[in-house]
Amino acid sequence: MNRARPRTRAALSALSCLALLSGLAGCGLPGTSDVVVQERVGDAALPAGDEGTWPLAQRASVRDPKEFMRTMLSAAAGDPVEAAKRVRSFGDAPLRSRWEPPATVHVVDLDEDMAIDPRPGGFEATINVTFLGELADHGVVLPRPRRAATYKFDIAEGPDGLYLTAAPPVILLPAADLRQYFEQRTLYFWSADGAYLVPDVRYVPRRDMPRNQWPTLLVQWLLRGPSPLLRPVVRALPTDADLVGNVLSQDSRWSVNLTQAPDTDGRRLATQLRWTLAGPTGRADAVTVRVDRDRFGDEDSRYLVANPAYRAEQEPARLCLLAGRVQQIGGPSPGAVSVPYLPAGYRGLVRAAYQRFGSRRYGVLVRDAGRGRLAVDVATADANRFHRILPTALRARVVGQPTWVPTREFGLVPVDGALRLVRPSAAAAPVLPGAPGGVTAVAVAPDGRRVVLVAGGQLYAAALVADGTAISLTARTPLPLSELTGPTAVAWTAQGAVAVAGRQPRIGQTQVWSVSVDGAVQEPLQLPNQGLGTQPITQLSAVVDDPSDTSPADPVMYEANKLSYDTVGGSPVTVAELLDPGPGADRRGYPTAPFYLG
Amino acid sequence: MGTVSPTVDPAVPAAASPEPAGSPAPVPPEAPPAPAAPLRRPARRRPPARRLVRLGLRYLRLGWRSARRGARQLTVGVRTVWRRSLSFRMVSITTAAATVLVASFGYLLAWSSGRILIEGTAADVRTRIASGVTYAEGQLSVHGHPADPRLPGTLSQTAYFLAGSPSRPSQPGGPIVAFKARNLPDLRPTSSEQALDVTPLISAELERQVAQESRLAYQVRTGTVTGRPVKYLVYGAPLVTRFGTMQLYYIWPLSTQDDFARQIQFTVLVTGLALIALLAVLANLVTRMVVNPVRVAARTAQRLSAGLLDQRMSVRGEDDLALLAASFNQMAGNLQRQIVRLEEMSRLQRRFTSDVSHELRTPLTTVRMAADLIFSERDEFSPAVTRSAELLQAELDRFESLLSDLLEISRFDAGFAVLDLEPTDLVPMLRRVADQFAGLARSAGAPVRLDVPESAVIADVDPRRIERVLRNLVGNAIEHAEGAPVEVTLAAGDAAVAIAVRDRGVGLKPGEEKLVFSRFWRADPSRARQTGGTGLGLSISLEDARLHGGWLEAWGTPGGGAQFRLTLPLRGGDRLIAAPLPLVPADAAVTEGIGPAPEAAP
């Protein structure tokens, strides 16, 4: 066997090598390996926390029944889908299982006086509310007709605080909580003709969503489309893409990731997003839209003009009428808009409205035509003078404040309760189709598509469709007023709010309030108990704040009792404040009918 | 079968239970059945399943044994071929060495290629995961605490985005992206393939390196998350968020790389096998270049040794083989010349012998005739002449036998001795020889005792020569017996037969056992010759024994007598290995230090 050993060893080694080779042929890469460790990656820590959130107070921490009611009602503020759940957390176990209100969150005006009556074992709270609207999804508030209601709640005292034991089957969100716990932001949609961006007011819940997540929410809402009020006058989105991930700001650029590319011009979508993501301070960072590996943005130069409120850093001119002629209030300023002058022979102006449209100026002039009747003229001007004045066929006794529709070539005048359409080239002034009867005041937003009017003592919001040749008013929605009655004049003060003048029944005097275009947020423009006289306000004029301008907003001007005021609650404008009244102006009376040329 | 069990079924005939003939291994005894229940009937039929099992086991054993036998035969056959074939040895050694080398290089190549593939993939995944970390950190920066209800949505959207475009279905070959938060137990792991659980692919060590040591790390793992085992490269990177650290894992399937590696290994294997085969063929060709001349040389030498003295090798070139061939030719030429000379000398010797015998015989016959005549008339001569006539007769007799012995010896020297083998029964031959010497034995007072077997002992011998040898031995024994009986023993074994002739006479002095076979040697020259020997008897006997291929050996001690043993092979041509009888008789007195010298085989 000794002789055989080297041979068998050789044979065995050969066989084993063959086996090794053949075994290798089937196994490919090794199935497992050790962990291969590479370099350390920087472990910088970022600050934690949710800035800008207002968490809901705990039920157990509130002991006062009034406070409890207030906190319980404010629980509806937040994501409307979870509103019922939040309110339910204030109830006891039986209430939690049986309280199933409909999912609508009603925006109501809560009366200050809440009655808390003690009951055995607890309290009974009685509240008076005025329904203003509904908080729908995507942050839209839909205005609803004004309606008052009274509700009773039962509160029980438990071992660890107060409990809600009975509640009406309705979710109420006080408008004050809407103002506090929501932030008003605007989405922008392109108008139907693609010329201008139309703002859409939404409400972002501040409650439990950190500020840096709001851009994501806004873009998601934008991708869902416009609110019902705007749908007739804006374009649908060019893409039905979804947002991927969160919207981030990197190096002063927003980064938006979409699933699909827009079918048409992506730059318009980028401009839309840019204005949507712009903060309330007016800073609009550029947007980079990414779809897979493509990216596109908008052009820096063109985004500003897309927003119709942009005035190219030109200050509006304050004008008024004195003895039938247009005068300018205040001194000339270098950045002011140039005001064209009327021909010297044109006199007898009672009311006027000027509008700048590019390099042209338009004016609707209401003059005294004799015999107690007023006539309406349409004037066209370049930057310096009105070179063409076309009289319309309108003659009436009562003519309301005229207005020229911005971005359009026509104006609107309420004549004898009918809203008439005036043009620079036609003498005929037809009634605007779709307008209600009894129109006493009308104001058009700077985008030329949204209209607020007062008809029959009721405030309405409507959309002005003017594509092609047919011009009409659609989607007329009544806006509820929380405190004012008998509105007499309206004017747009912001992209999402109008100033309304009416009578405040509490003090029996006129007040001017700022009402959001959906009626949800209503604030007085003067002190709550300050009145502006007993005479109704006959004219209201304001300029919408330029979003790119950081200077303070121009004040609202109004006329009451044939006197002009250039600030709310201030003193009337005197002849001394006029720029160039001419000789003998002291004897011509006081300036009236103030208006802006924006 | 022999199984003793109370439940043996008599219906099963013995023929049905085949037992391999001559199987050496005992059948393992069947386990005795459980202590029989009292109700069990003795001759119960075995359940067929157990019978089948036993049959199966039996066939298995048969198969195993025959396989072992076959393997053994194969081994023996291979070993025989290995011994006999130089080219087979060289080719197999070369093939074995080549296999070892090729296998080790092939393994190195395959392992190295696998490692390169993995490292390449790891480098690729590293760049991807770096950009993935940047994107994920940006996306997660809007979340401030881990309980943010929108955080799981962000994680799964980010995972989908990083794994592939969300609009396209995730491409095969793309990674599975997973997020894990080791320090945030409330945050469940998210992956881009929600239907699969990828946590078993992330080992604890990898997680520790990524989560605790904040390092980039990767590992290869095999998982069956999709149902089939797939190899994955699991690459982990730490993420920094506002609510803690998270880990991002790219689980990259290595199916393509695995296929590459397999293809590479298969190619290496095929190439290796082809290389080994080619090397074997090449080795065979090269070996043949060397082995063929050697084989030719071997055949030539064989033929030369068989007697064809004119065989020569062809000398080609000037290398070692040519040197071998030239030397071989030289040797063959010398041998041939020598043998031819010797043959010539032998021929001359034979001629001389026959001539001498003839030449000597003729005058010898004449002298003999004359001497016979003188001897027949010796009574008429004077006593001195009578004596001379008797002397003349006796010496002439001696002269004649010496002459014939010389002639015989010279025939042996010339190699001319001819052996006529025929199967002969040695027992009657021995008896005949003993009878022939009966008279002499009586007169010498040394009776011959025969110890022969009852049966016949047939051996292939030349009867004439062997009888002569026996006569010589017995005659010498009687002559040197000094009155003691002579014992003659015949014994036969498997392959040899031995005849020992023992006398108890003077014996041999130490060292004389060899000399005794020398020509004309006498132990004691003064001894009277009673048989008139020539001094050549033992030499001739030795030559005769050698001619048969047998041995003739002597042993003796001074005063103890001597024993001569003749050993012959039973079959002609066989080699003798052992003798059936000992050389040293059993009753030998061993003098101090001097034992029987070991007999070397002639």
C-alpha cells in the first residue's frame, strides 16, 4: 500500500480539483459576504420641532365652561376631515359613540354673548351663530346665505375636567378661529385666455401642519384645480399629474416634483407655481419643476406681468372731482402714474372712473346732462390726454359708481338698477347678461374676471366671462355679511378681499369692512365701535396691493354726504390738498367722488 | 438462511431466499420479535412489507459487494497498466499536474471576477445612494417630529421615487429602496415594494455599522423575498433628519452580475477542461516520442536475449536515445562476437571431446582386448606377471571409467549436455539403485535403509542421469559409512522432491561441504577405494542436478557422518524454492559454533 499512496494521493487531488471546478460552474457570485464598511458620513444634527403649529389644547386642562366651549368649538379648526374626531375628543364616552354629525364644517360667526347656565352635574351652554359658509376640502370656503341659529350644548363635570355630554349634530367653526388657526393663501390659475393669473383664496390649517409643509399642501391643492367660483373663467390645469414628495426650497428656488410633464407650455405652470408659493411678504422665488430627469422653470422677466395686481412700481394717483372737473389729491410724486387730462371744455362731471391698460387709459365719465339726468361717456386716452370721448346712449336719473374692467376694453355702470356695459367704440350700452336686477354698486378685481356687486341690498360675488364676443356674468354667489347691513359700495382692496361699506346696526352708523371674497374673514377697517357718520357711503375706491411692492397699502377712499375722505375715519379732503385746483377753487365747494388711477 | 425464529414461515422455500454463494459476511441476525403476545400463533405469516424490506436490504448488500469487487478489479487493472506502461504513467502524471494548476488558476479567476463584479456594482450603487441620501434628506426636512402623520406618506413616496420613476413600473434590475429608523421604534420600516418584507436582508451587523457608526456599508445577501432566491447587494447609508437619524438602504439585485459570474465560471471551466484535455494529448504525443525508441530498444534487447544476435537499433541523431542505441549496438556486437567465439570454442571442444574419445577409445579397446587376453591366461604366467596382469586389468577398467567420466565432464563444460526429461517414478529407481548396491553394502557392513513414500513420486527427470547421481551418492555413503547403516530418504512436496542419503561415517570437516564437489578432491587421499571411483563423481552429480534445475547439497560434521540431499523440481522447468527435506538431519549433533552453513540456492 505504501507504493500506492502517492498515486492515490495524486488521483484524489486531481479529482478534488475537478470537483471544485465543476462546483464553481453552478454557483455564480457568493451568496453572502461580510459587511464591507466604508467611510463615516457627517452626522450633523438638525434642529427638531414643528415651527408654526398650534396644537389643540387638551380637554382635561380646561376648567372654565366658557373656555371649554371656546376650545371645543376651535377644535374644528384644522384638517376638515378630522374635525369631527377632534371635537369628539371633548365628549364623554357615550357622546363619542353616538355623535355622528355630517362631515361639513360650517364657518359661523359666533356671538360674543354665550350663555352658560348651571345645571345639575354641569352646565348648559347656549350659543348664537350666524352661518357664513362651509370649509370644504382643499382649503376652499364656500359662501352660504346668511342664516342665524341657536344651539345648546350640555357640559358635565367629571373627575378630571369637563365633558361634553350633548351636542347638536353640526360641526361649527367660529370665524375668529378660522382667522387664527388658518392662514389665508392664494393659489393662481390662468385665465381662460391665458393672459393673466386669477387668484384663488384658500385656507391652510396652521394647527398641526408645520410651516415648511405648507408649500407641499398648496401645490397639491393647485393640482386639484380651481374652486367652484373660479371655474368658469380659468383654464383647467395643463396636466393631471400628481405631486411626488414634498416641495422644498433650495437656494431660493422651489423644487416641485411631478409625476407627469404638462401637455402644454410647462413654463406657464412654473409661473403659476411661483406666484402660488410666494409668501405674504411678496417674495416670489423661482420654481424648478422636475419630471423624472427633465426640469423646467419660468422666465424671471415675465412672471411679474402675469400677475394683474403688478403695477410695475408705479404709484397710483388719487383723484377726485371738484366742480365738475378732475383734480388730483396730494402732491406729485416721481413714481406716480401719469394722469391724462380731459379737454378743457368738458365739464359737469359727477362721477368718474379711470383705468390704466398698458399704455392706454380708459375712463367712464358720468356727467350732468341737464334736467336732473345724467349721461355716461366713455373716454380713451394715451398717457397724457383723453383724445376721444364717446357719449353713450345712457340717460338716467340714478347712476351708480362706474368702473372700468381691468385688462379688458369695456366698463360697467349701474344705471337705474341695471348693470350696463359700456365700450369705447360703441354708443350702445347693453345690460350685462347674467347680472341681477337692482344693482347699486359693482367692483371688478384687477384680473378682470372676478366681480363683487351689491344688488337689492345683498352682496354678491360673480365671475365675468368675456372670452370671444359674449360677455356675461356667471356663478353669482351671495356673500353673507356678518355685521353690516344694507351695503352701499364695494371696492377691491386685496387679491382676496373687498371693502364693503354699509350700516353697522350696533352703533347705528356707517362702517367700512374688509370682507374676503368667500365671506369667511370679515374685519372692520376702523375701530369696532367707530362710526363713519350716519349718512351712507356713496362711493368707495381702493387699489389692490401690489404683491411685489413692500410699501404699505394705499388707503381706501370714500365719499359720504358729498364729502371725500382719503382715509377711513379721517377728515374730509379739502381744496387745499388738491394738486392744482386752479384759481377760485375755494368757492367751488368740496371735492367729491374720490377715485384711484392704479 | 439459518435464522432461528419461532415465526419462520414454512411456506417460504429456501430457494426463494437467495444467498450469494460464498458470501463471507454473516447475515446480521434479525432482531428477535417482541416477546410474543400470548395470543400470537406460532406459524403466523410475516407481513409482506417486512419481507420486501429484507429482500431490498439483501439486494443492496449484493450490489454493494459487487460494486466493491468491481472497484477492486478496476484498481488492480489500473495499477497493472500503471506498472506496465511508461506512457500511461507520464500522461497521467502530466494530466494530474495540469489539472491541479488549471483548477487553482481557474478558481482564482472565478473568485476574482466575482469580487470585481461585486465591487463594480457597489461603486455604482454608492453614487446612486449618495444622490438618494441628498434627495431623501431634503424631503424629510419638512417633518419635525417622528409622529407627523404625513411622514409615512413622504417616506413611501420618496422610496418609490428613488426606486424608479413612479410613472413607469419599477424596472427589473432596479433597486428596492427601504427606510429604517433604528432609534425610532414607532416608525415602521418603509420600502418601495410594500408587498415584500425586506428586513431579513438587512443584517444586524450592517445595521449597526450604518446606524450607530454612521458609516456607508454594504453586504451581499441572499433572500427569497420574491419567492425565488436572489442575491442582493444591500447598501446602507445614514440619513440626518430633524427628528433623529434614519437609515436608507438600497437593495440592489445582483441577478445580472450573478449571470455574468456564472458565464465567466462556465467559460473558465470549459476552457480549463479543454486545456487539460489538450495537455493530455500533447503529453501523450511527447511521451510517445521518448517511449517509442525505448520500446524499440526493449524489443530489440528482448530479441537479442532470445538468441537473435544480429538485432541492432537504428541510431538517429545525436541525443541520449542515439547514445543508448549506439551503446546497445556496441554491446550487442561484443556479445555476438563473444558468443560466436564461445560457440566456436564449444564446437571445437565438442569436436575435440568426440575426437579424443574416439581416438582414445580405439587404442584403449585394442589395449583392453590385449589385456583381457592376458588376464584370461594369467594362470600361465609367473605369479609376478599374473599380478601384473590383474593390475593391468583393474587399471584399465579404471582408465575406461575415468575416460568416460572425463568425457562426461567435458560435455558439461562445453555446455553440450542434453537433458531428456520424462516423467519418471523415483521410488522404483531408488529401490533399483539400493538393490544394485546391496552386495557392496553387505560386504561393507553398511546396510541401506530406504525411507520412501508408499505412493509413486512422479517427476520430470532424465532417468539415466538421476540414476547415476543416486548411484554415486549411495556408493559414496556406503564407502564412507564405517559400518553404520546408510539411510536413504525420499520426500516429495508440492513442487519439489528431495532424496537425502545419510551416513554415519567420518563425516566432513567444516568447510568441506563445498569442496567435496570439486573435481578430483578427496577427503582423505589415503582411504582405500573400494568402488574405484574417479574423483569426478560428485562433480558430475552436481552438474546433473544443476541441469535439472535442482540442488545437490552436502552436510557433515566430523565424526558425525554426512548427508547429501538431492532436490529436484517435480515439473520440468520450475524454479525450486524449498526442499521437502531438511539438509541438516534431525539427529545431527551440532558442534559448538559450527552449524550447517546456510545453503544458498545455486
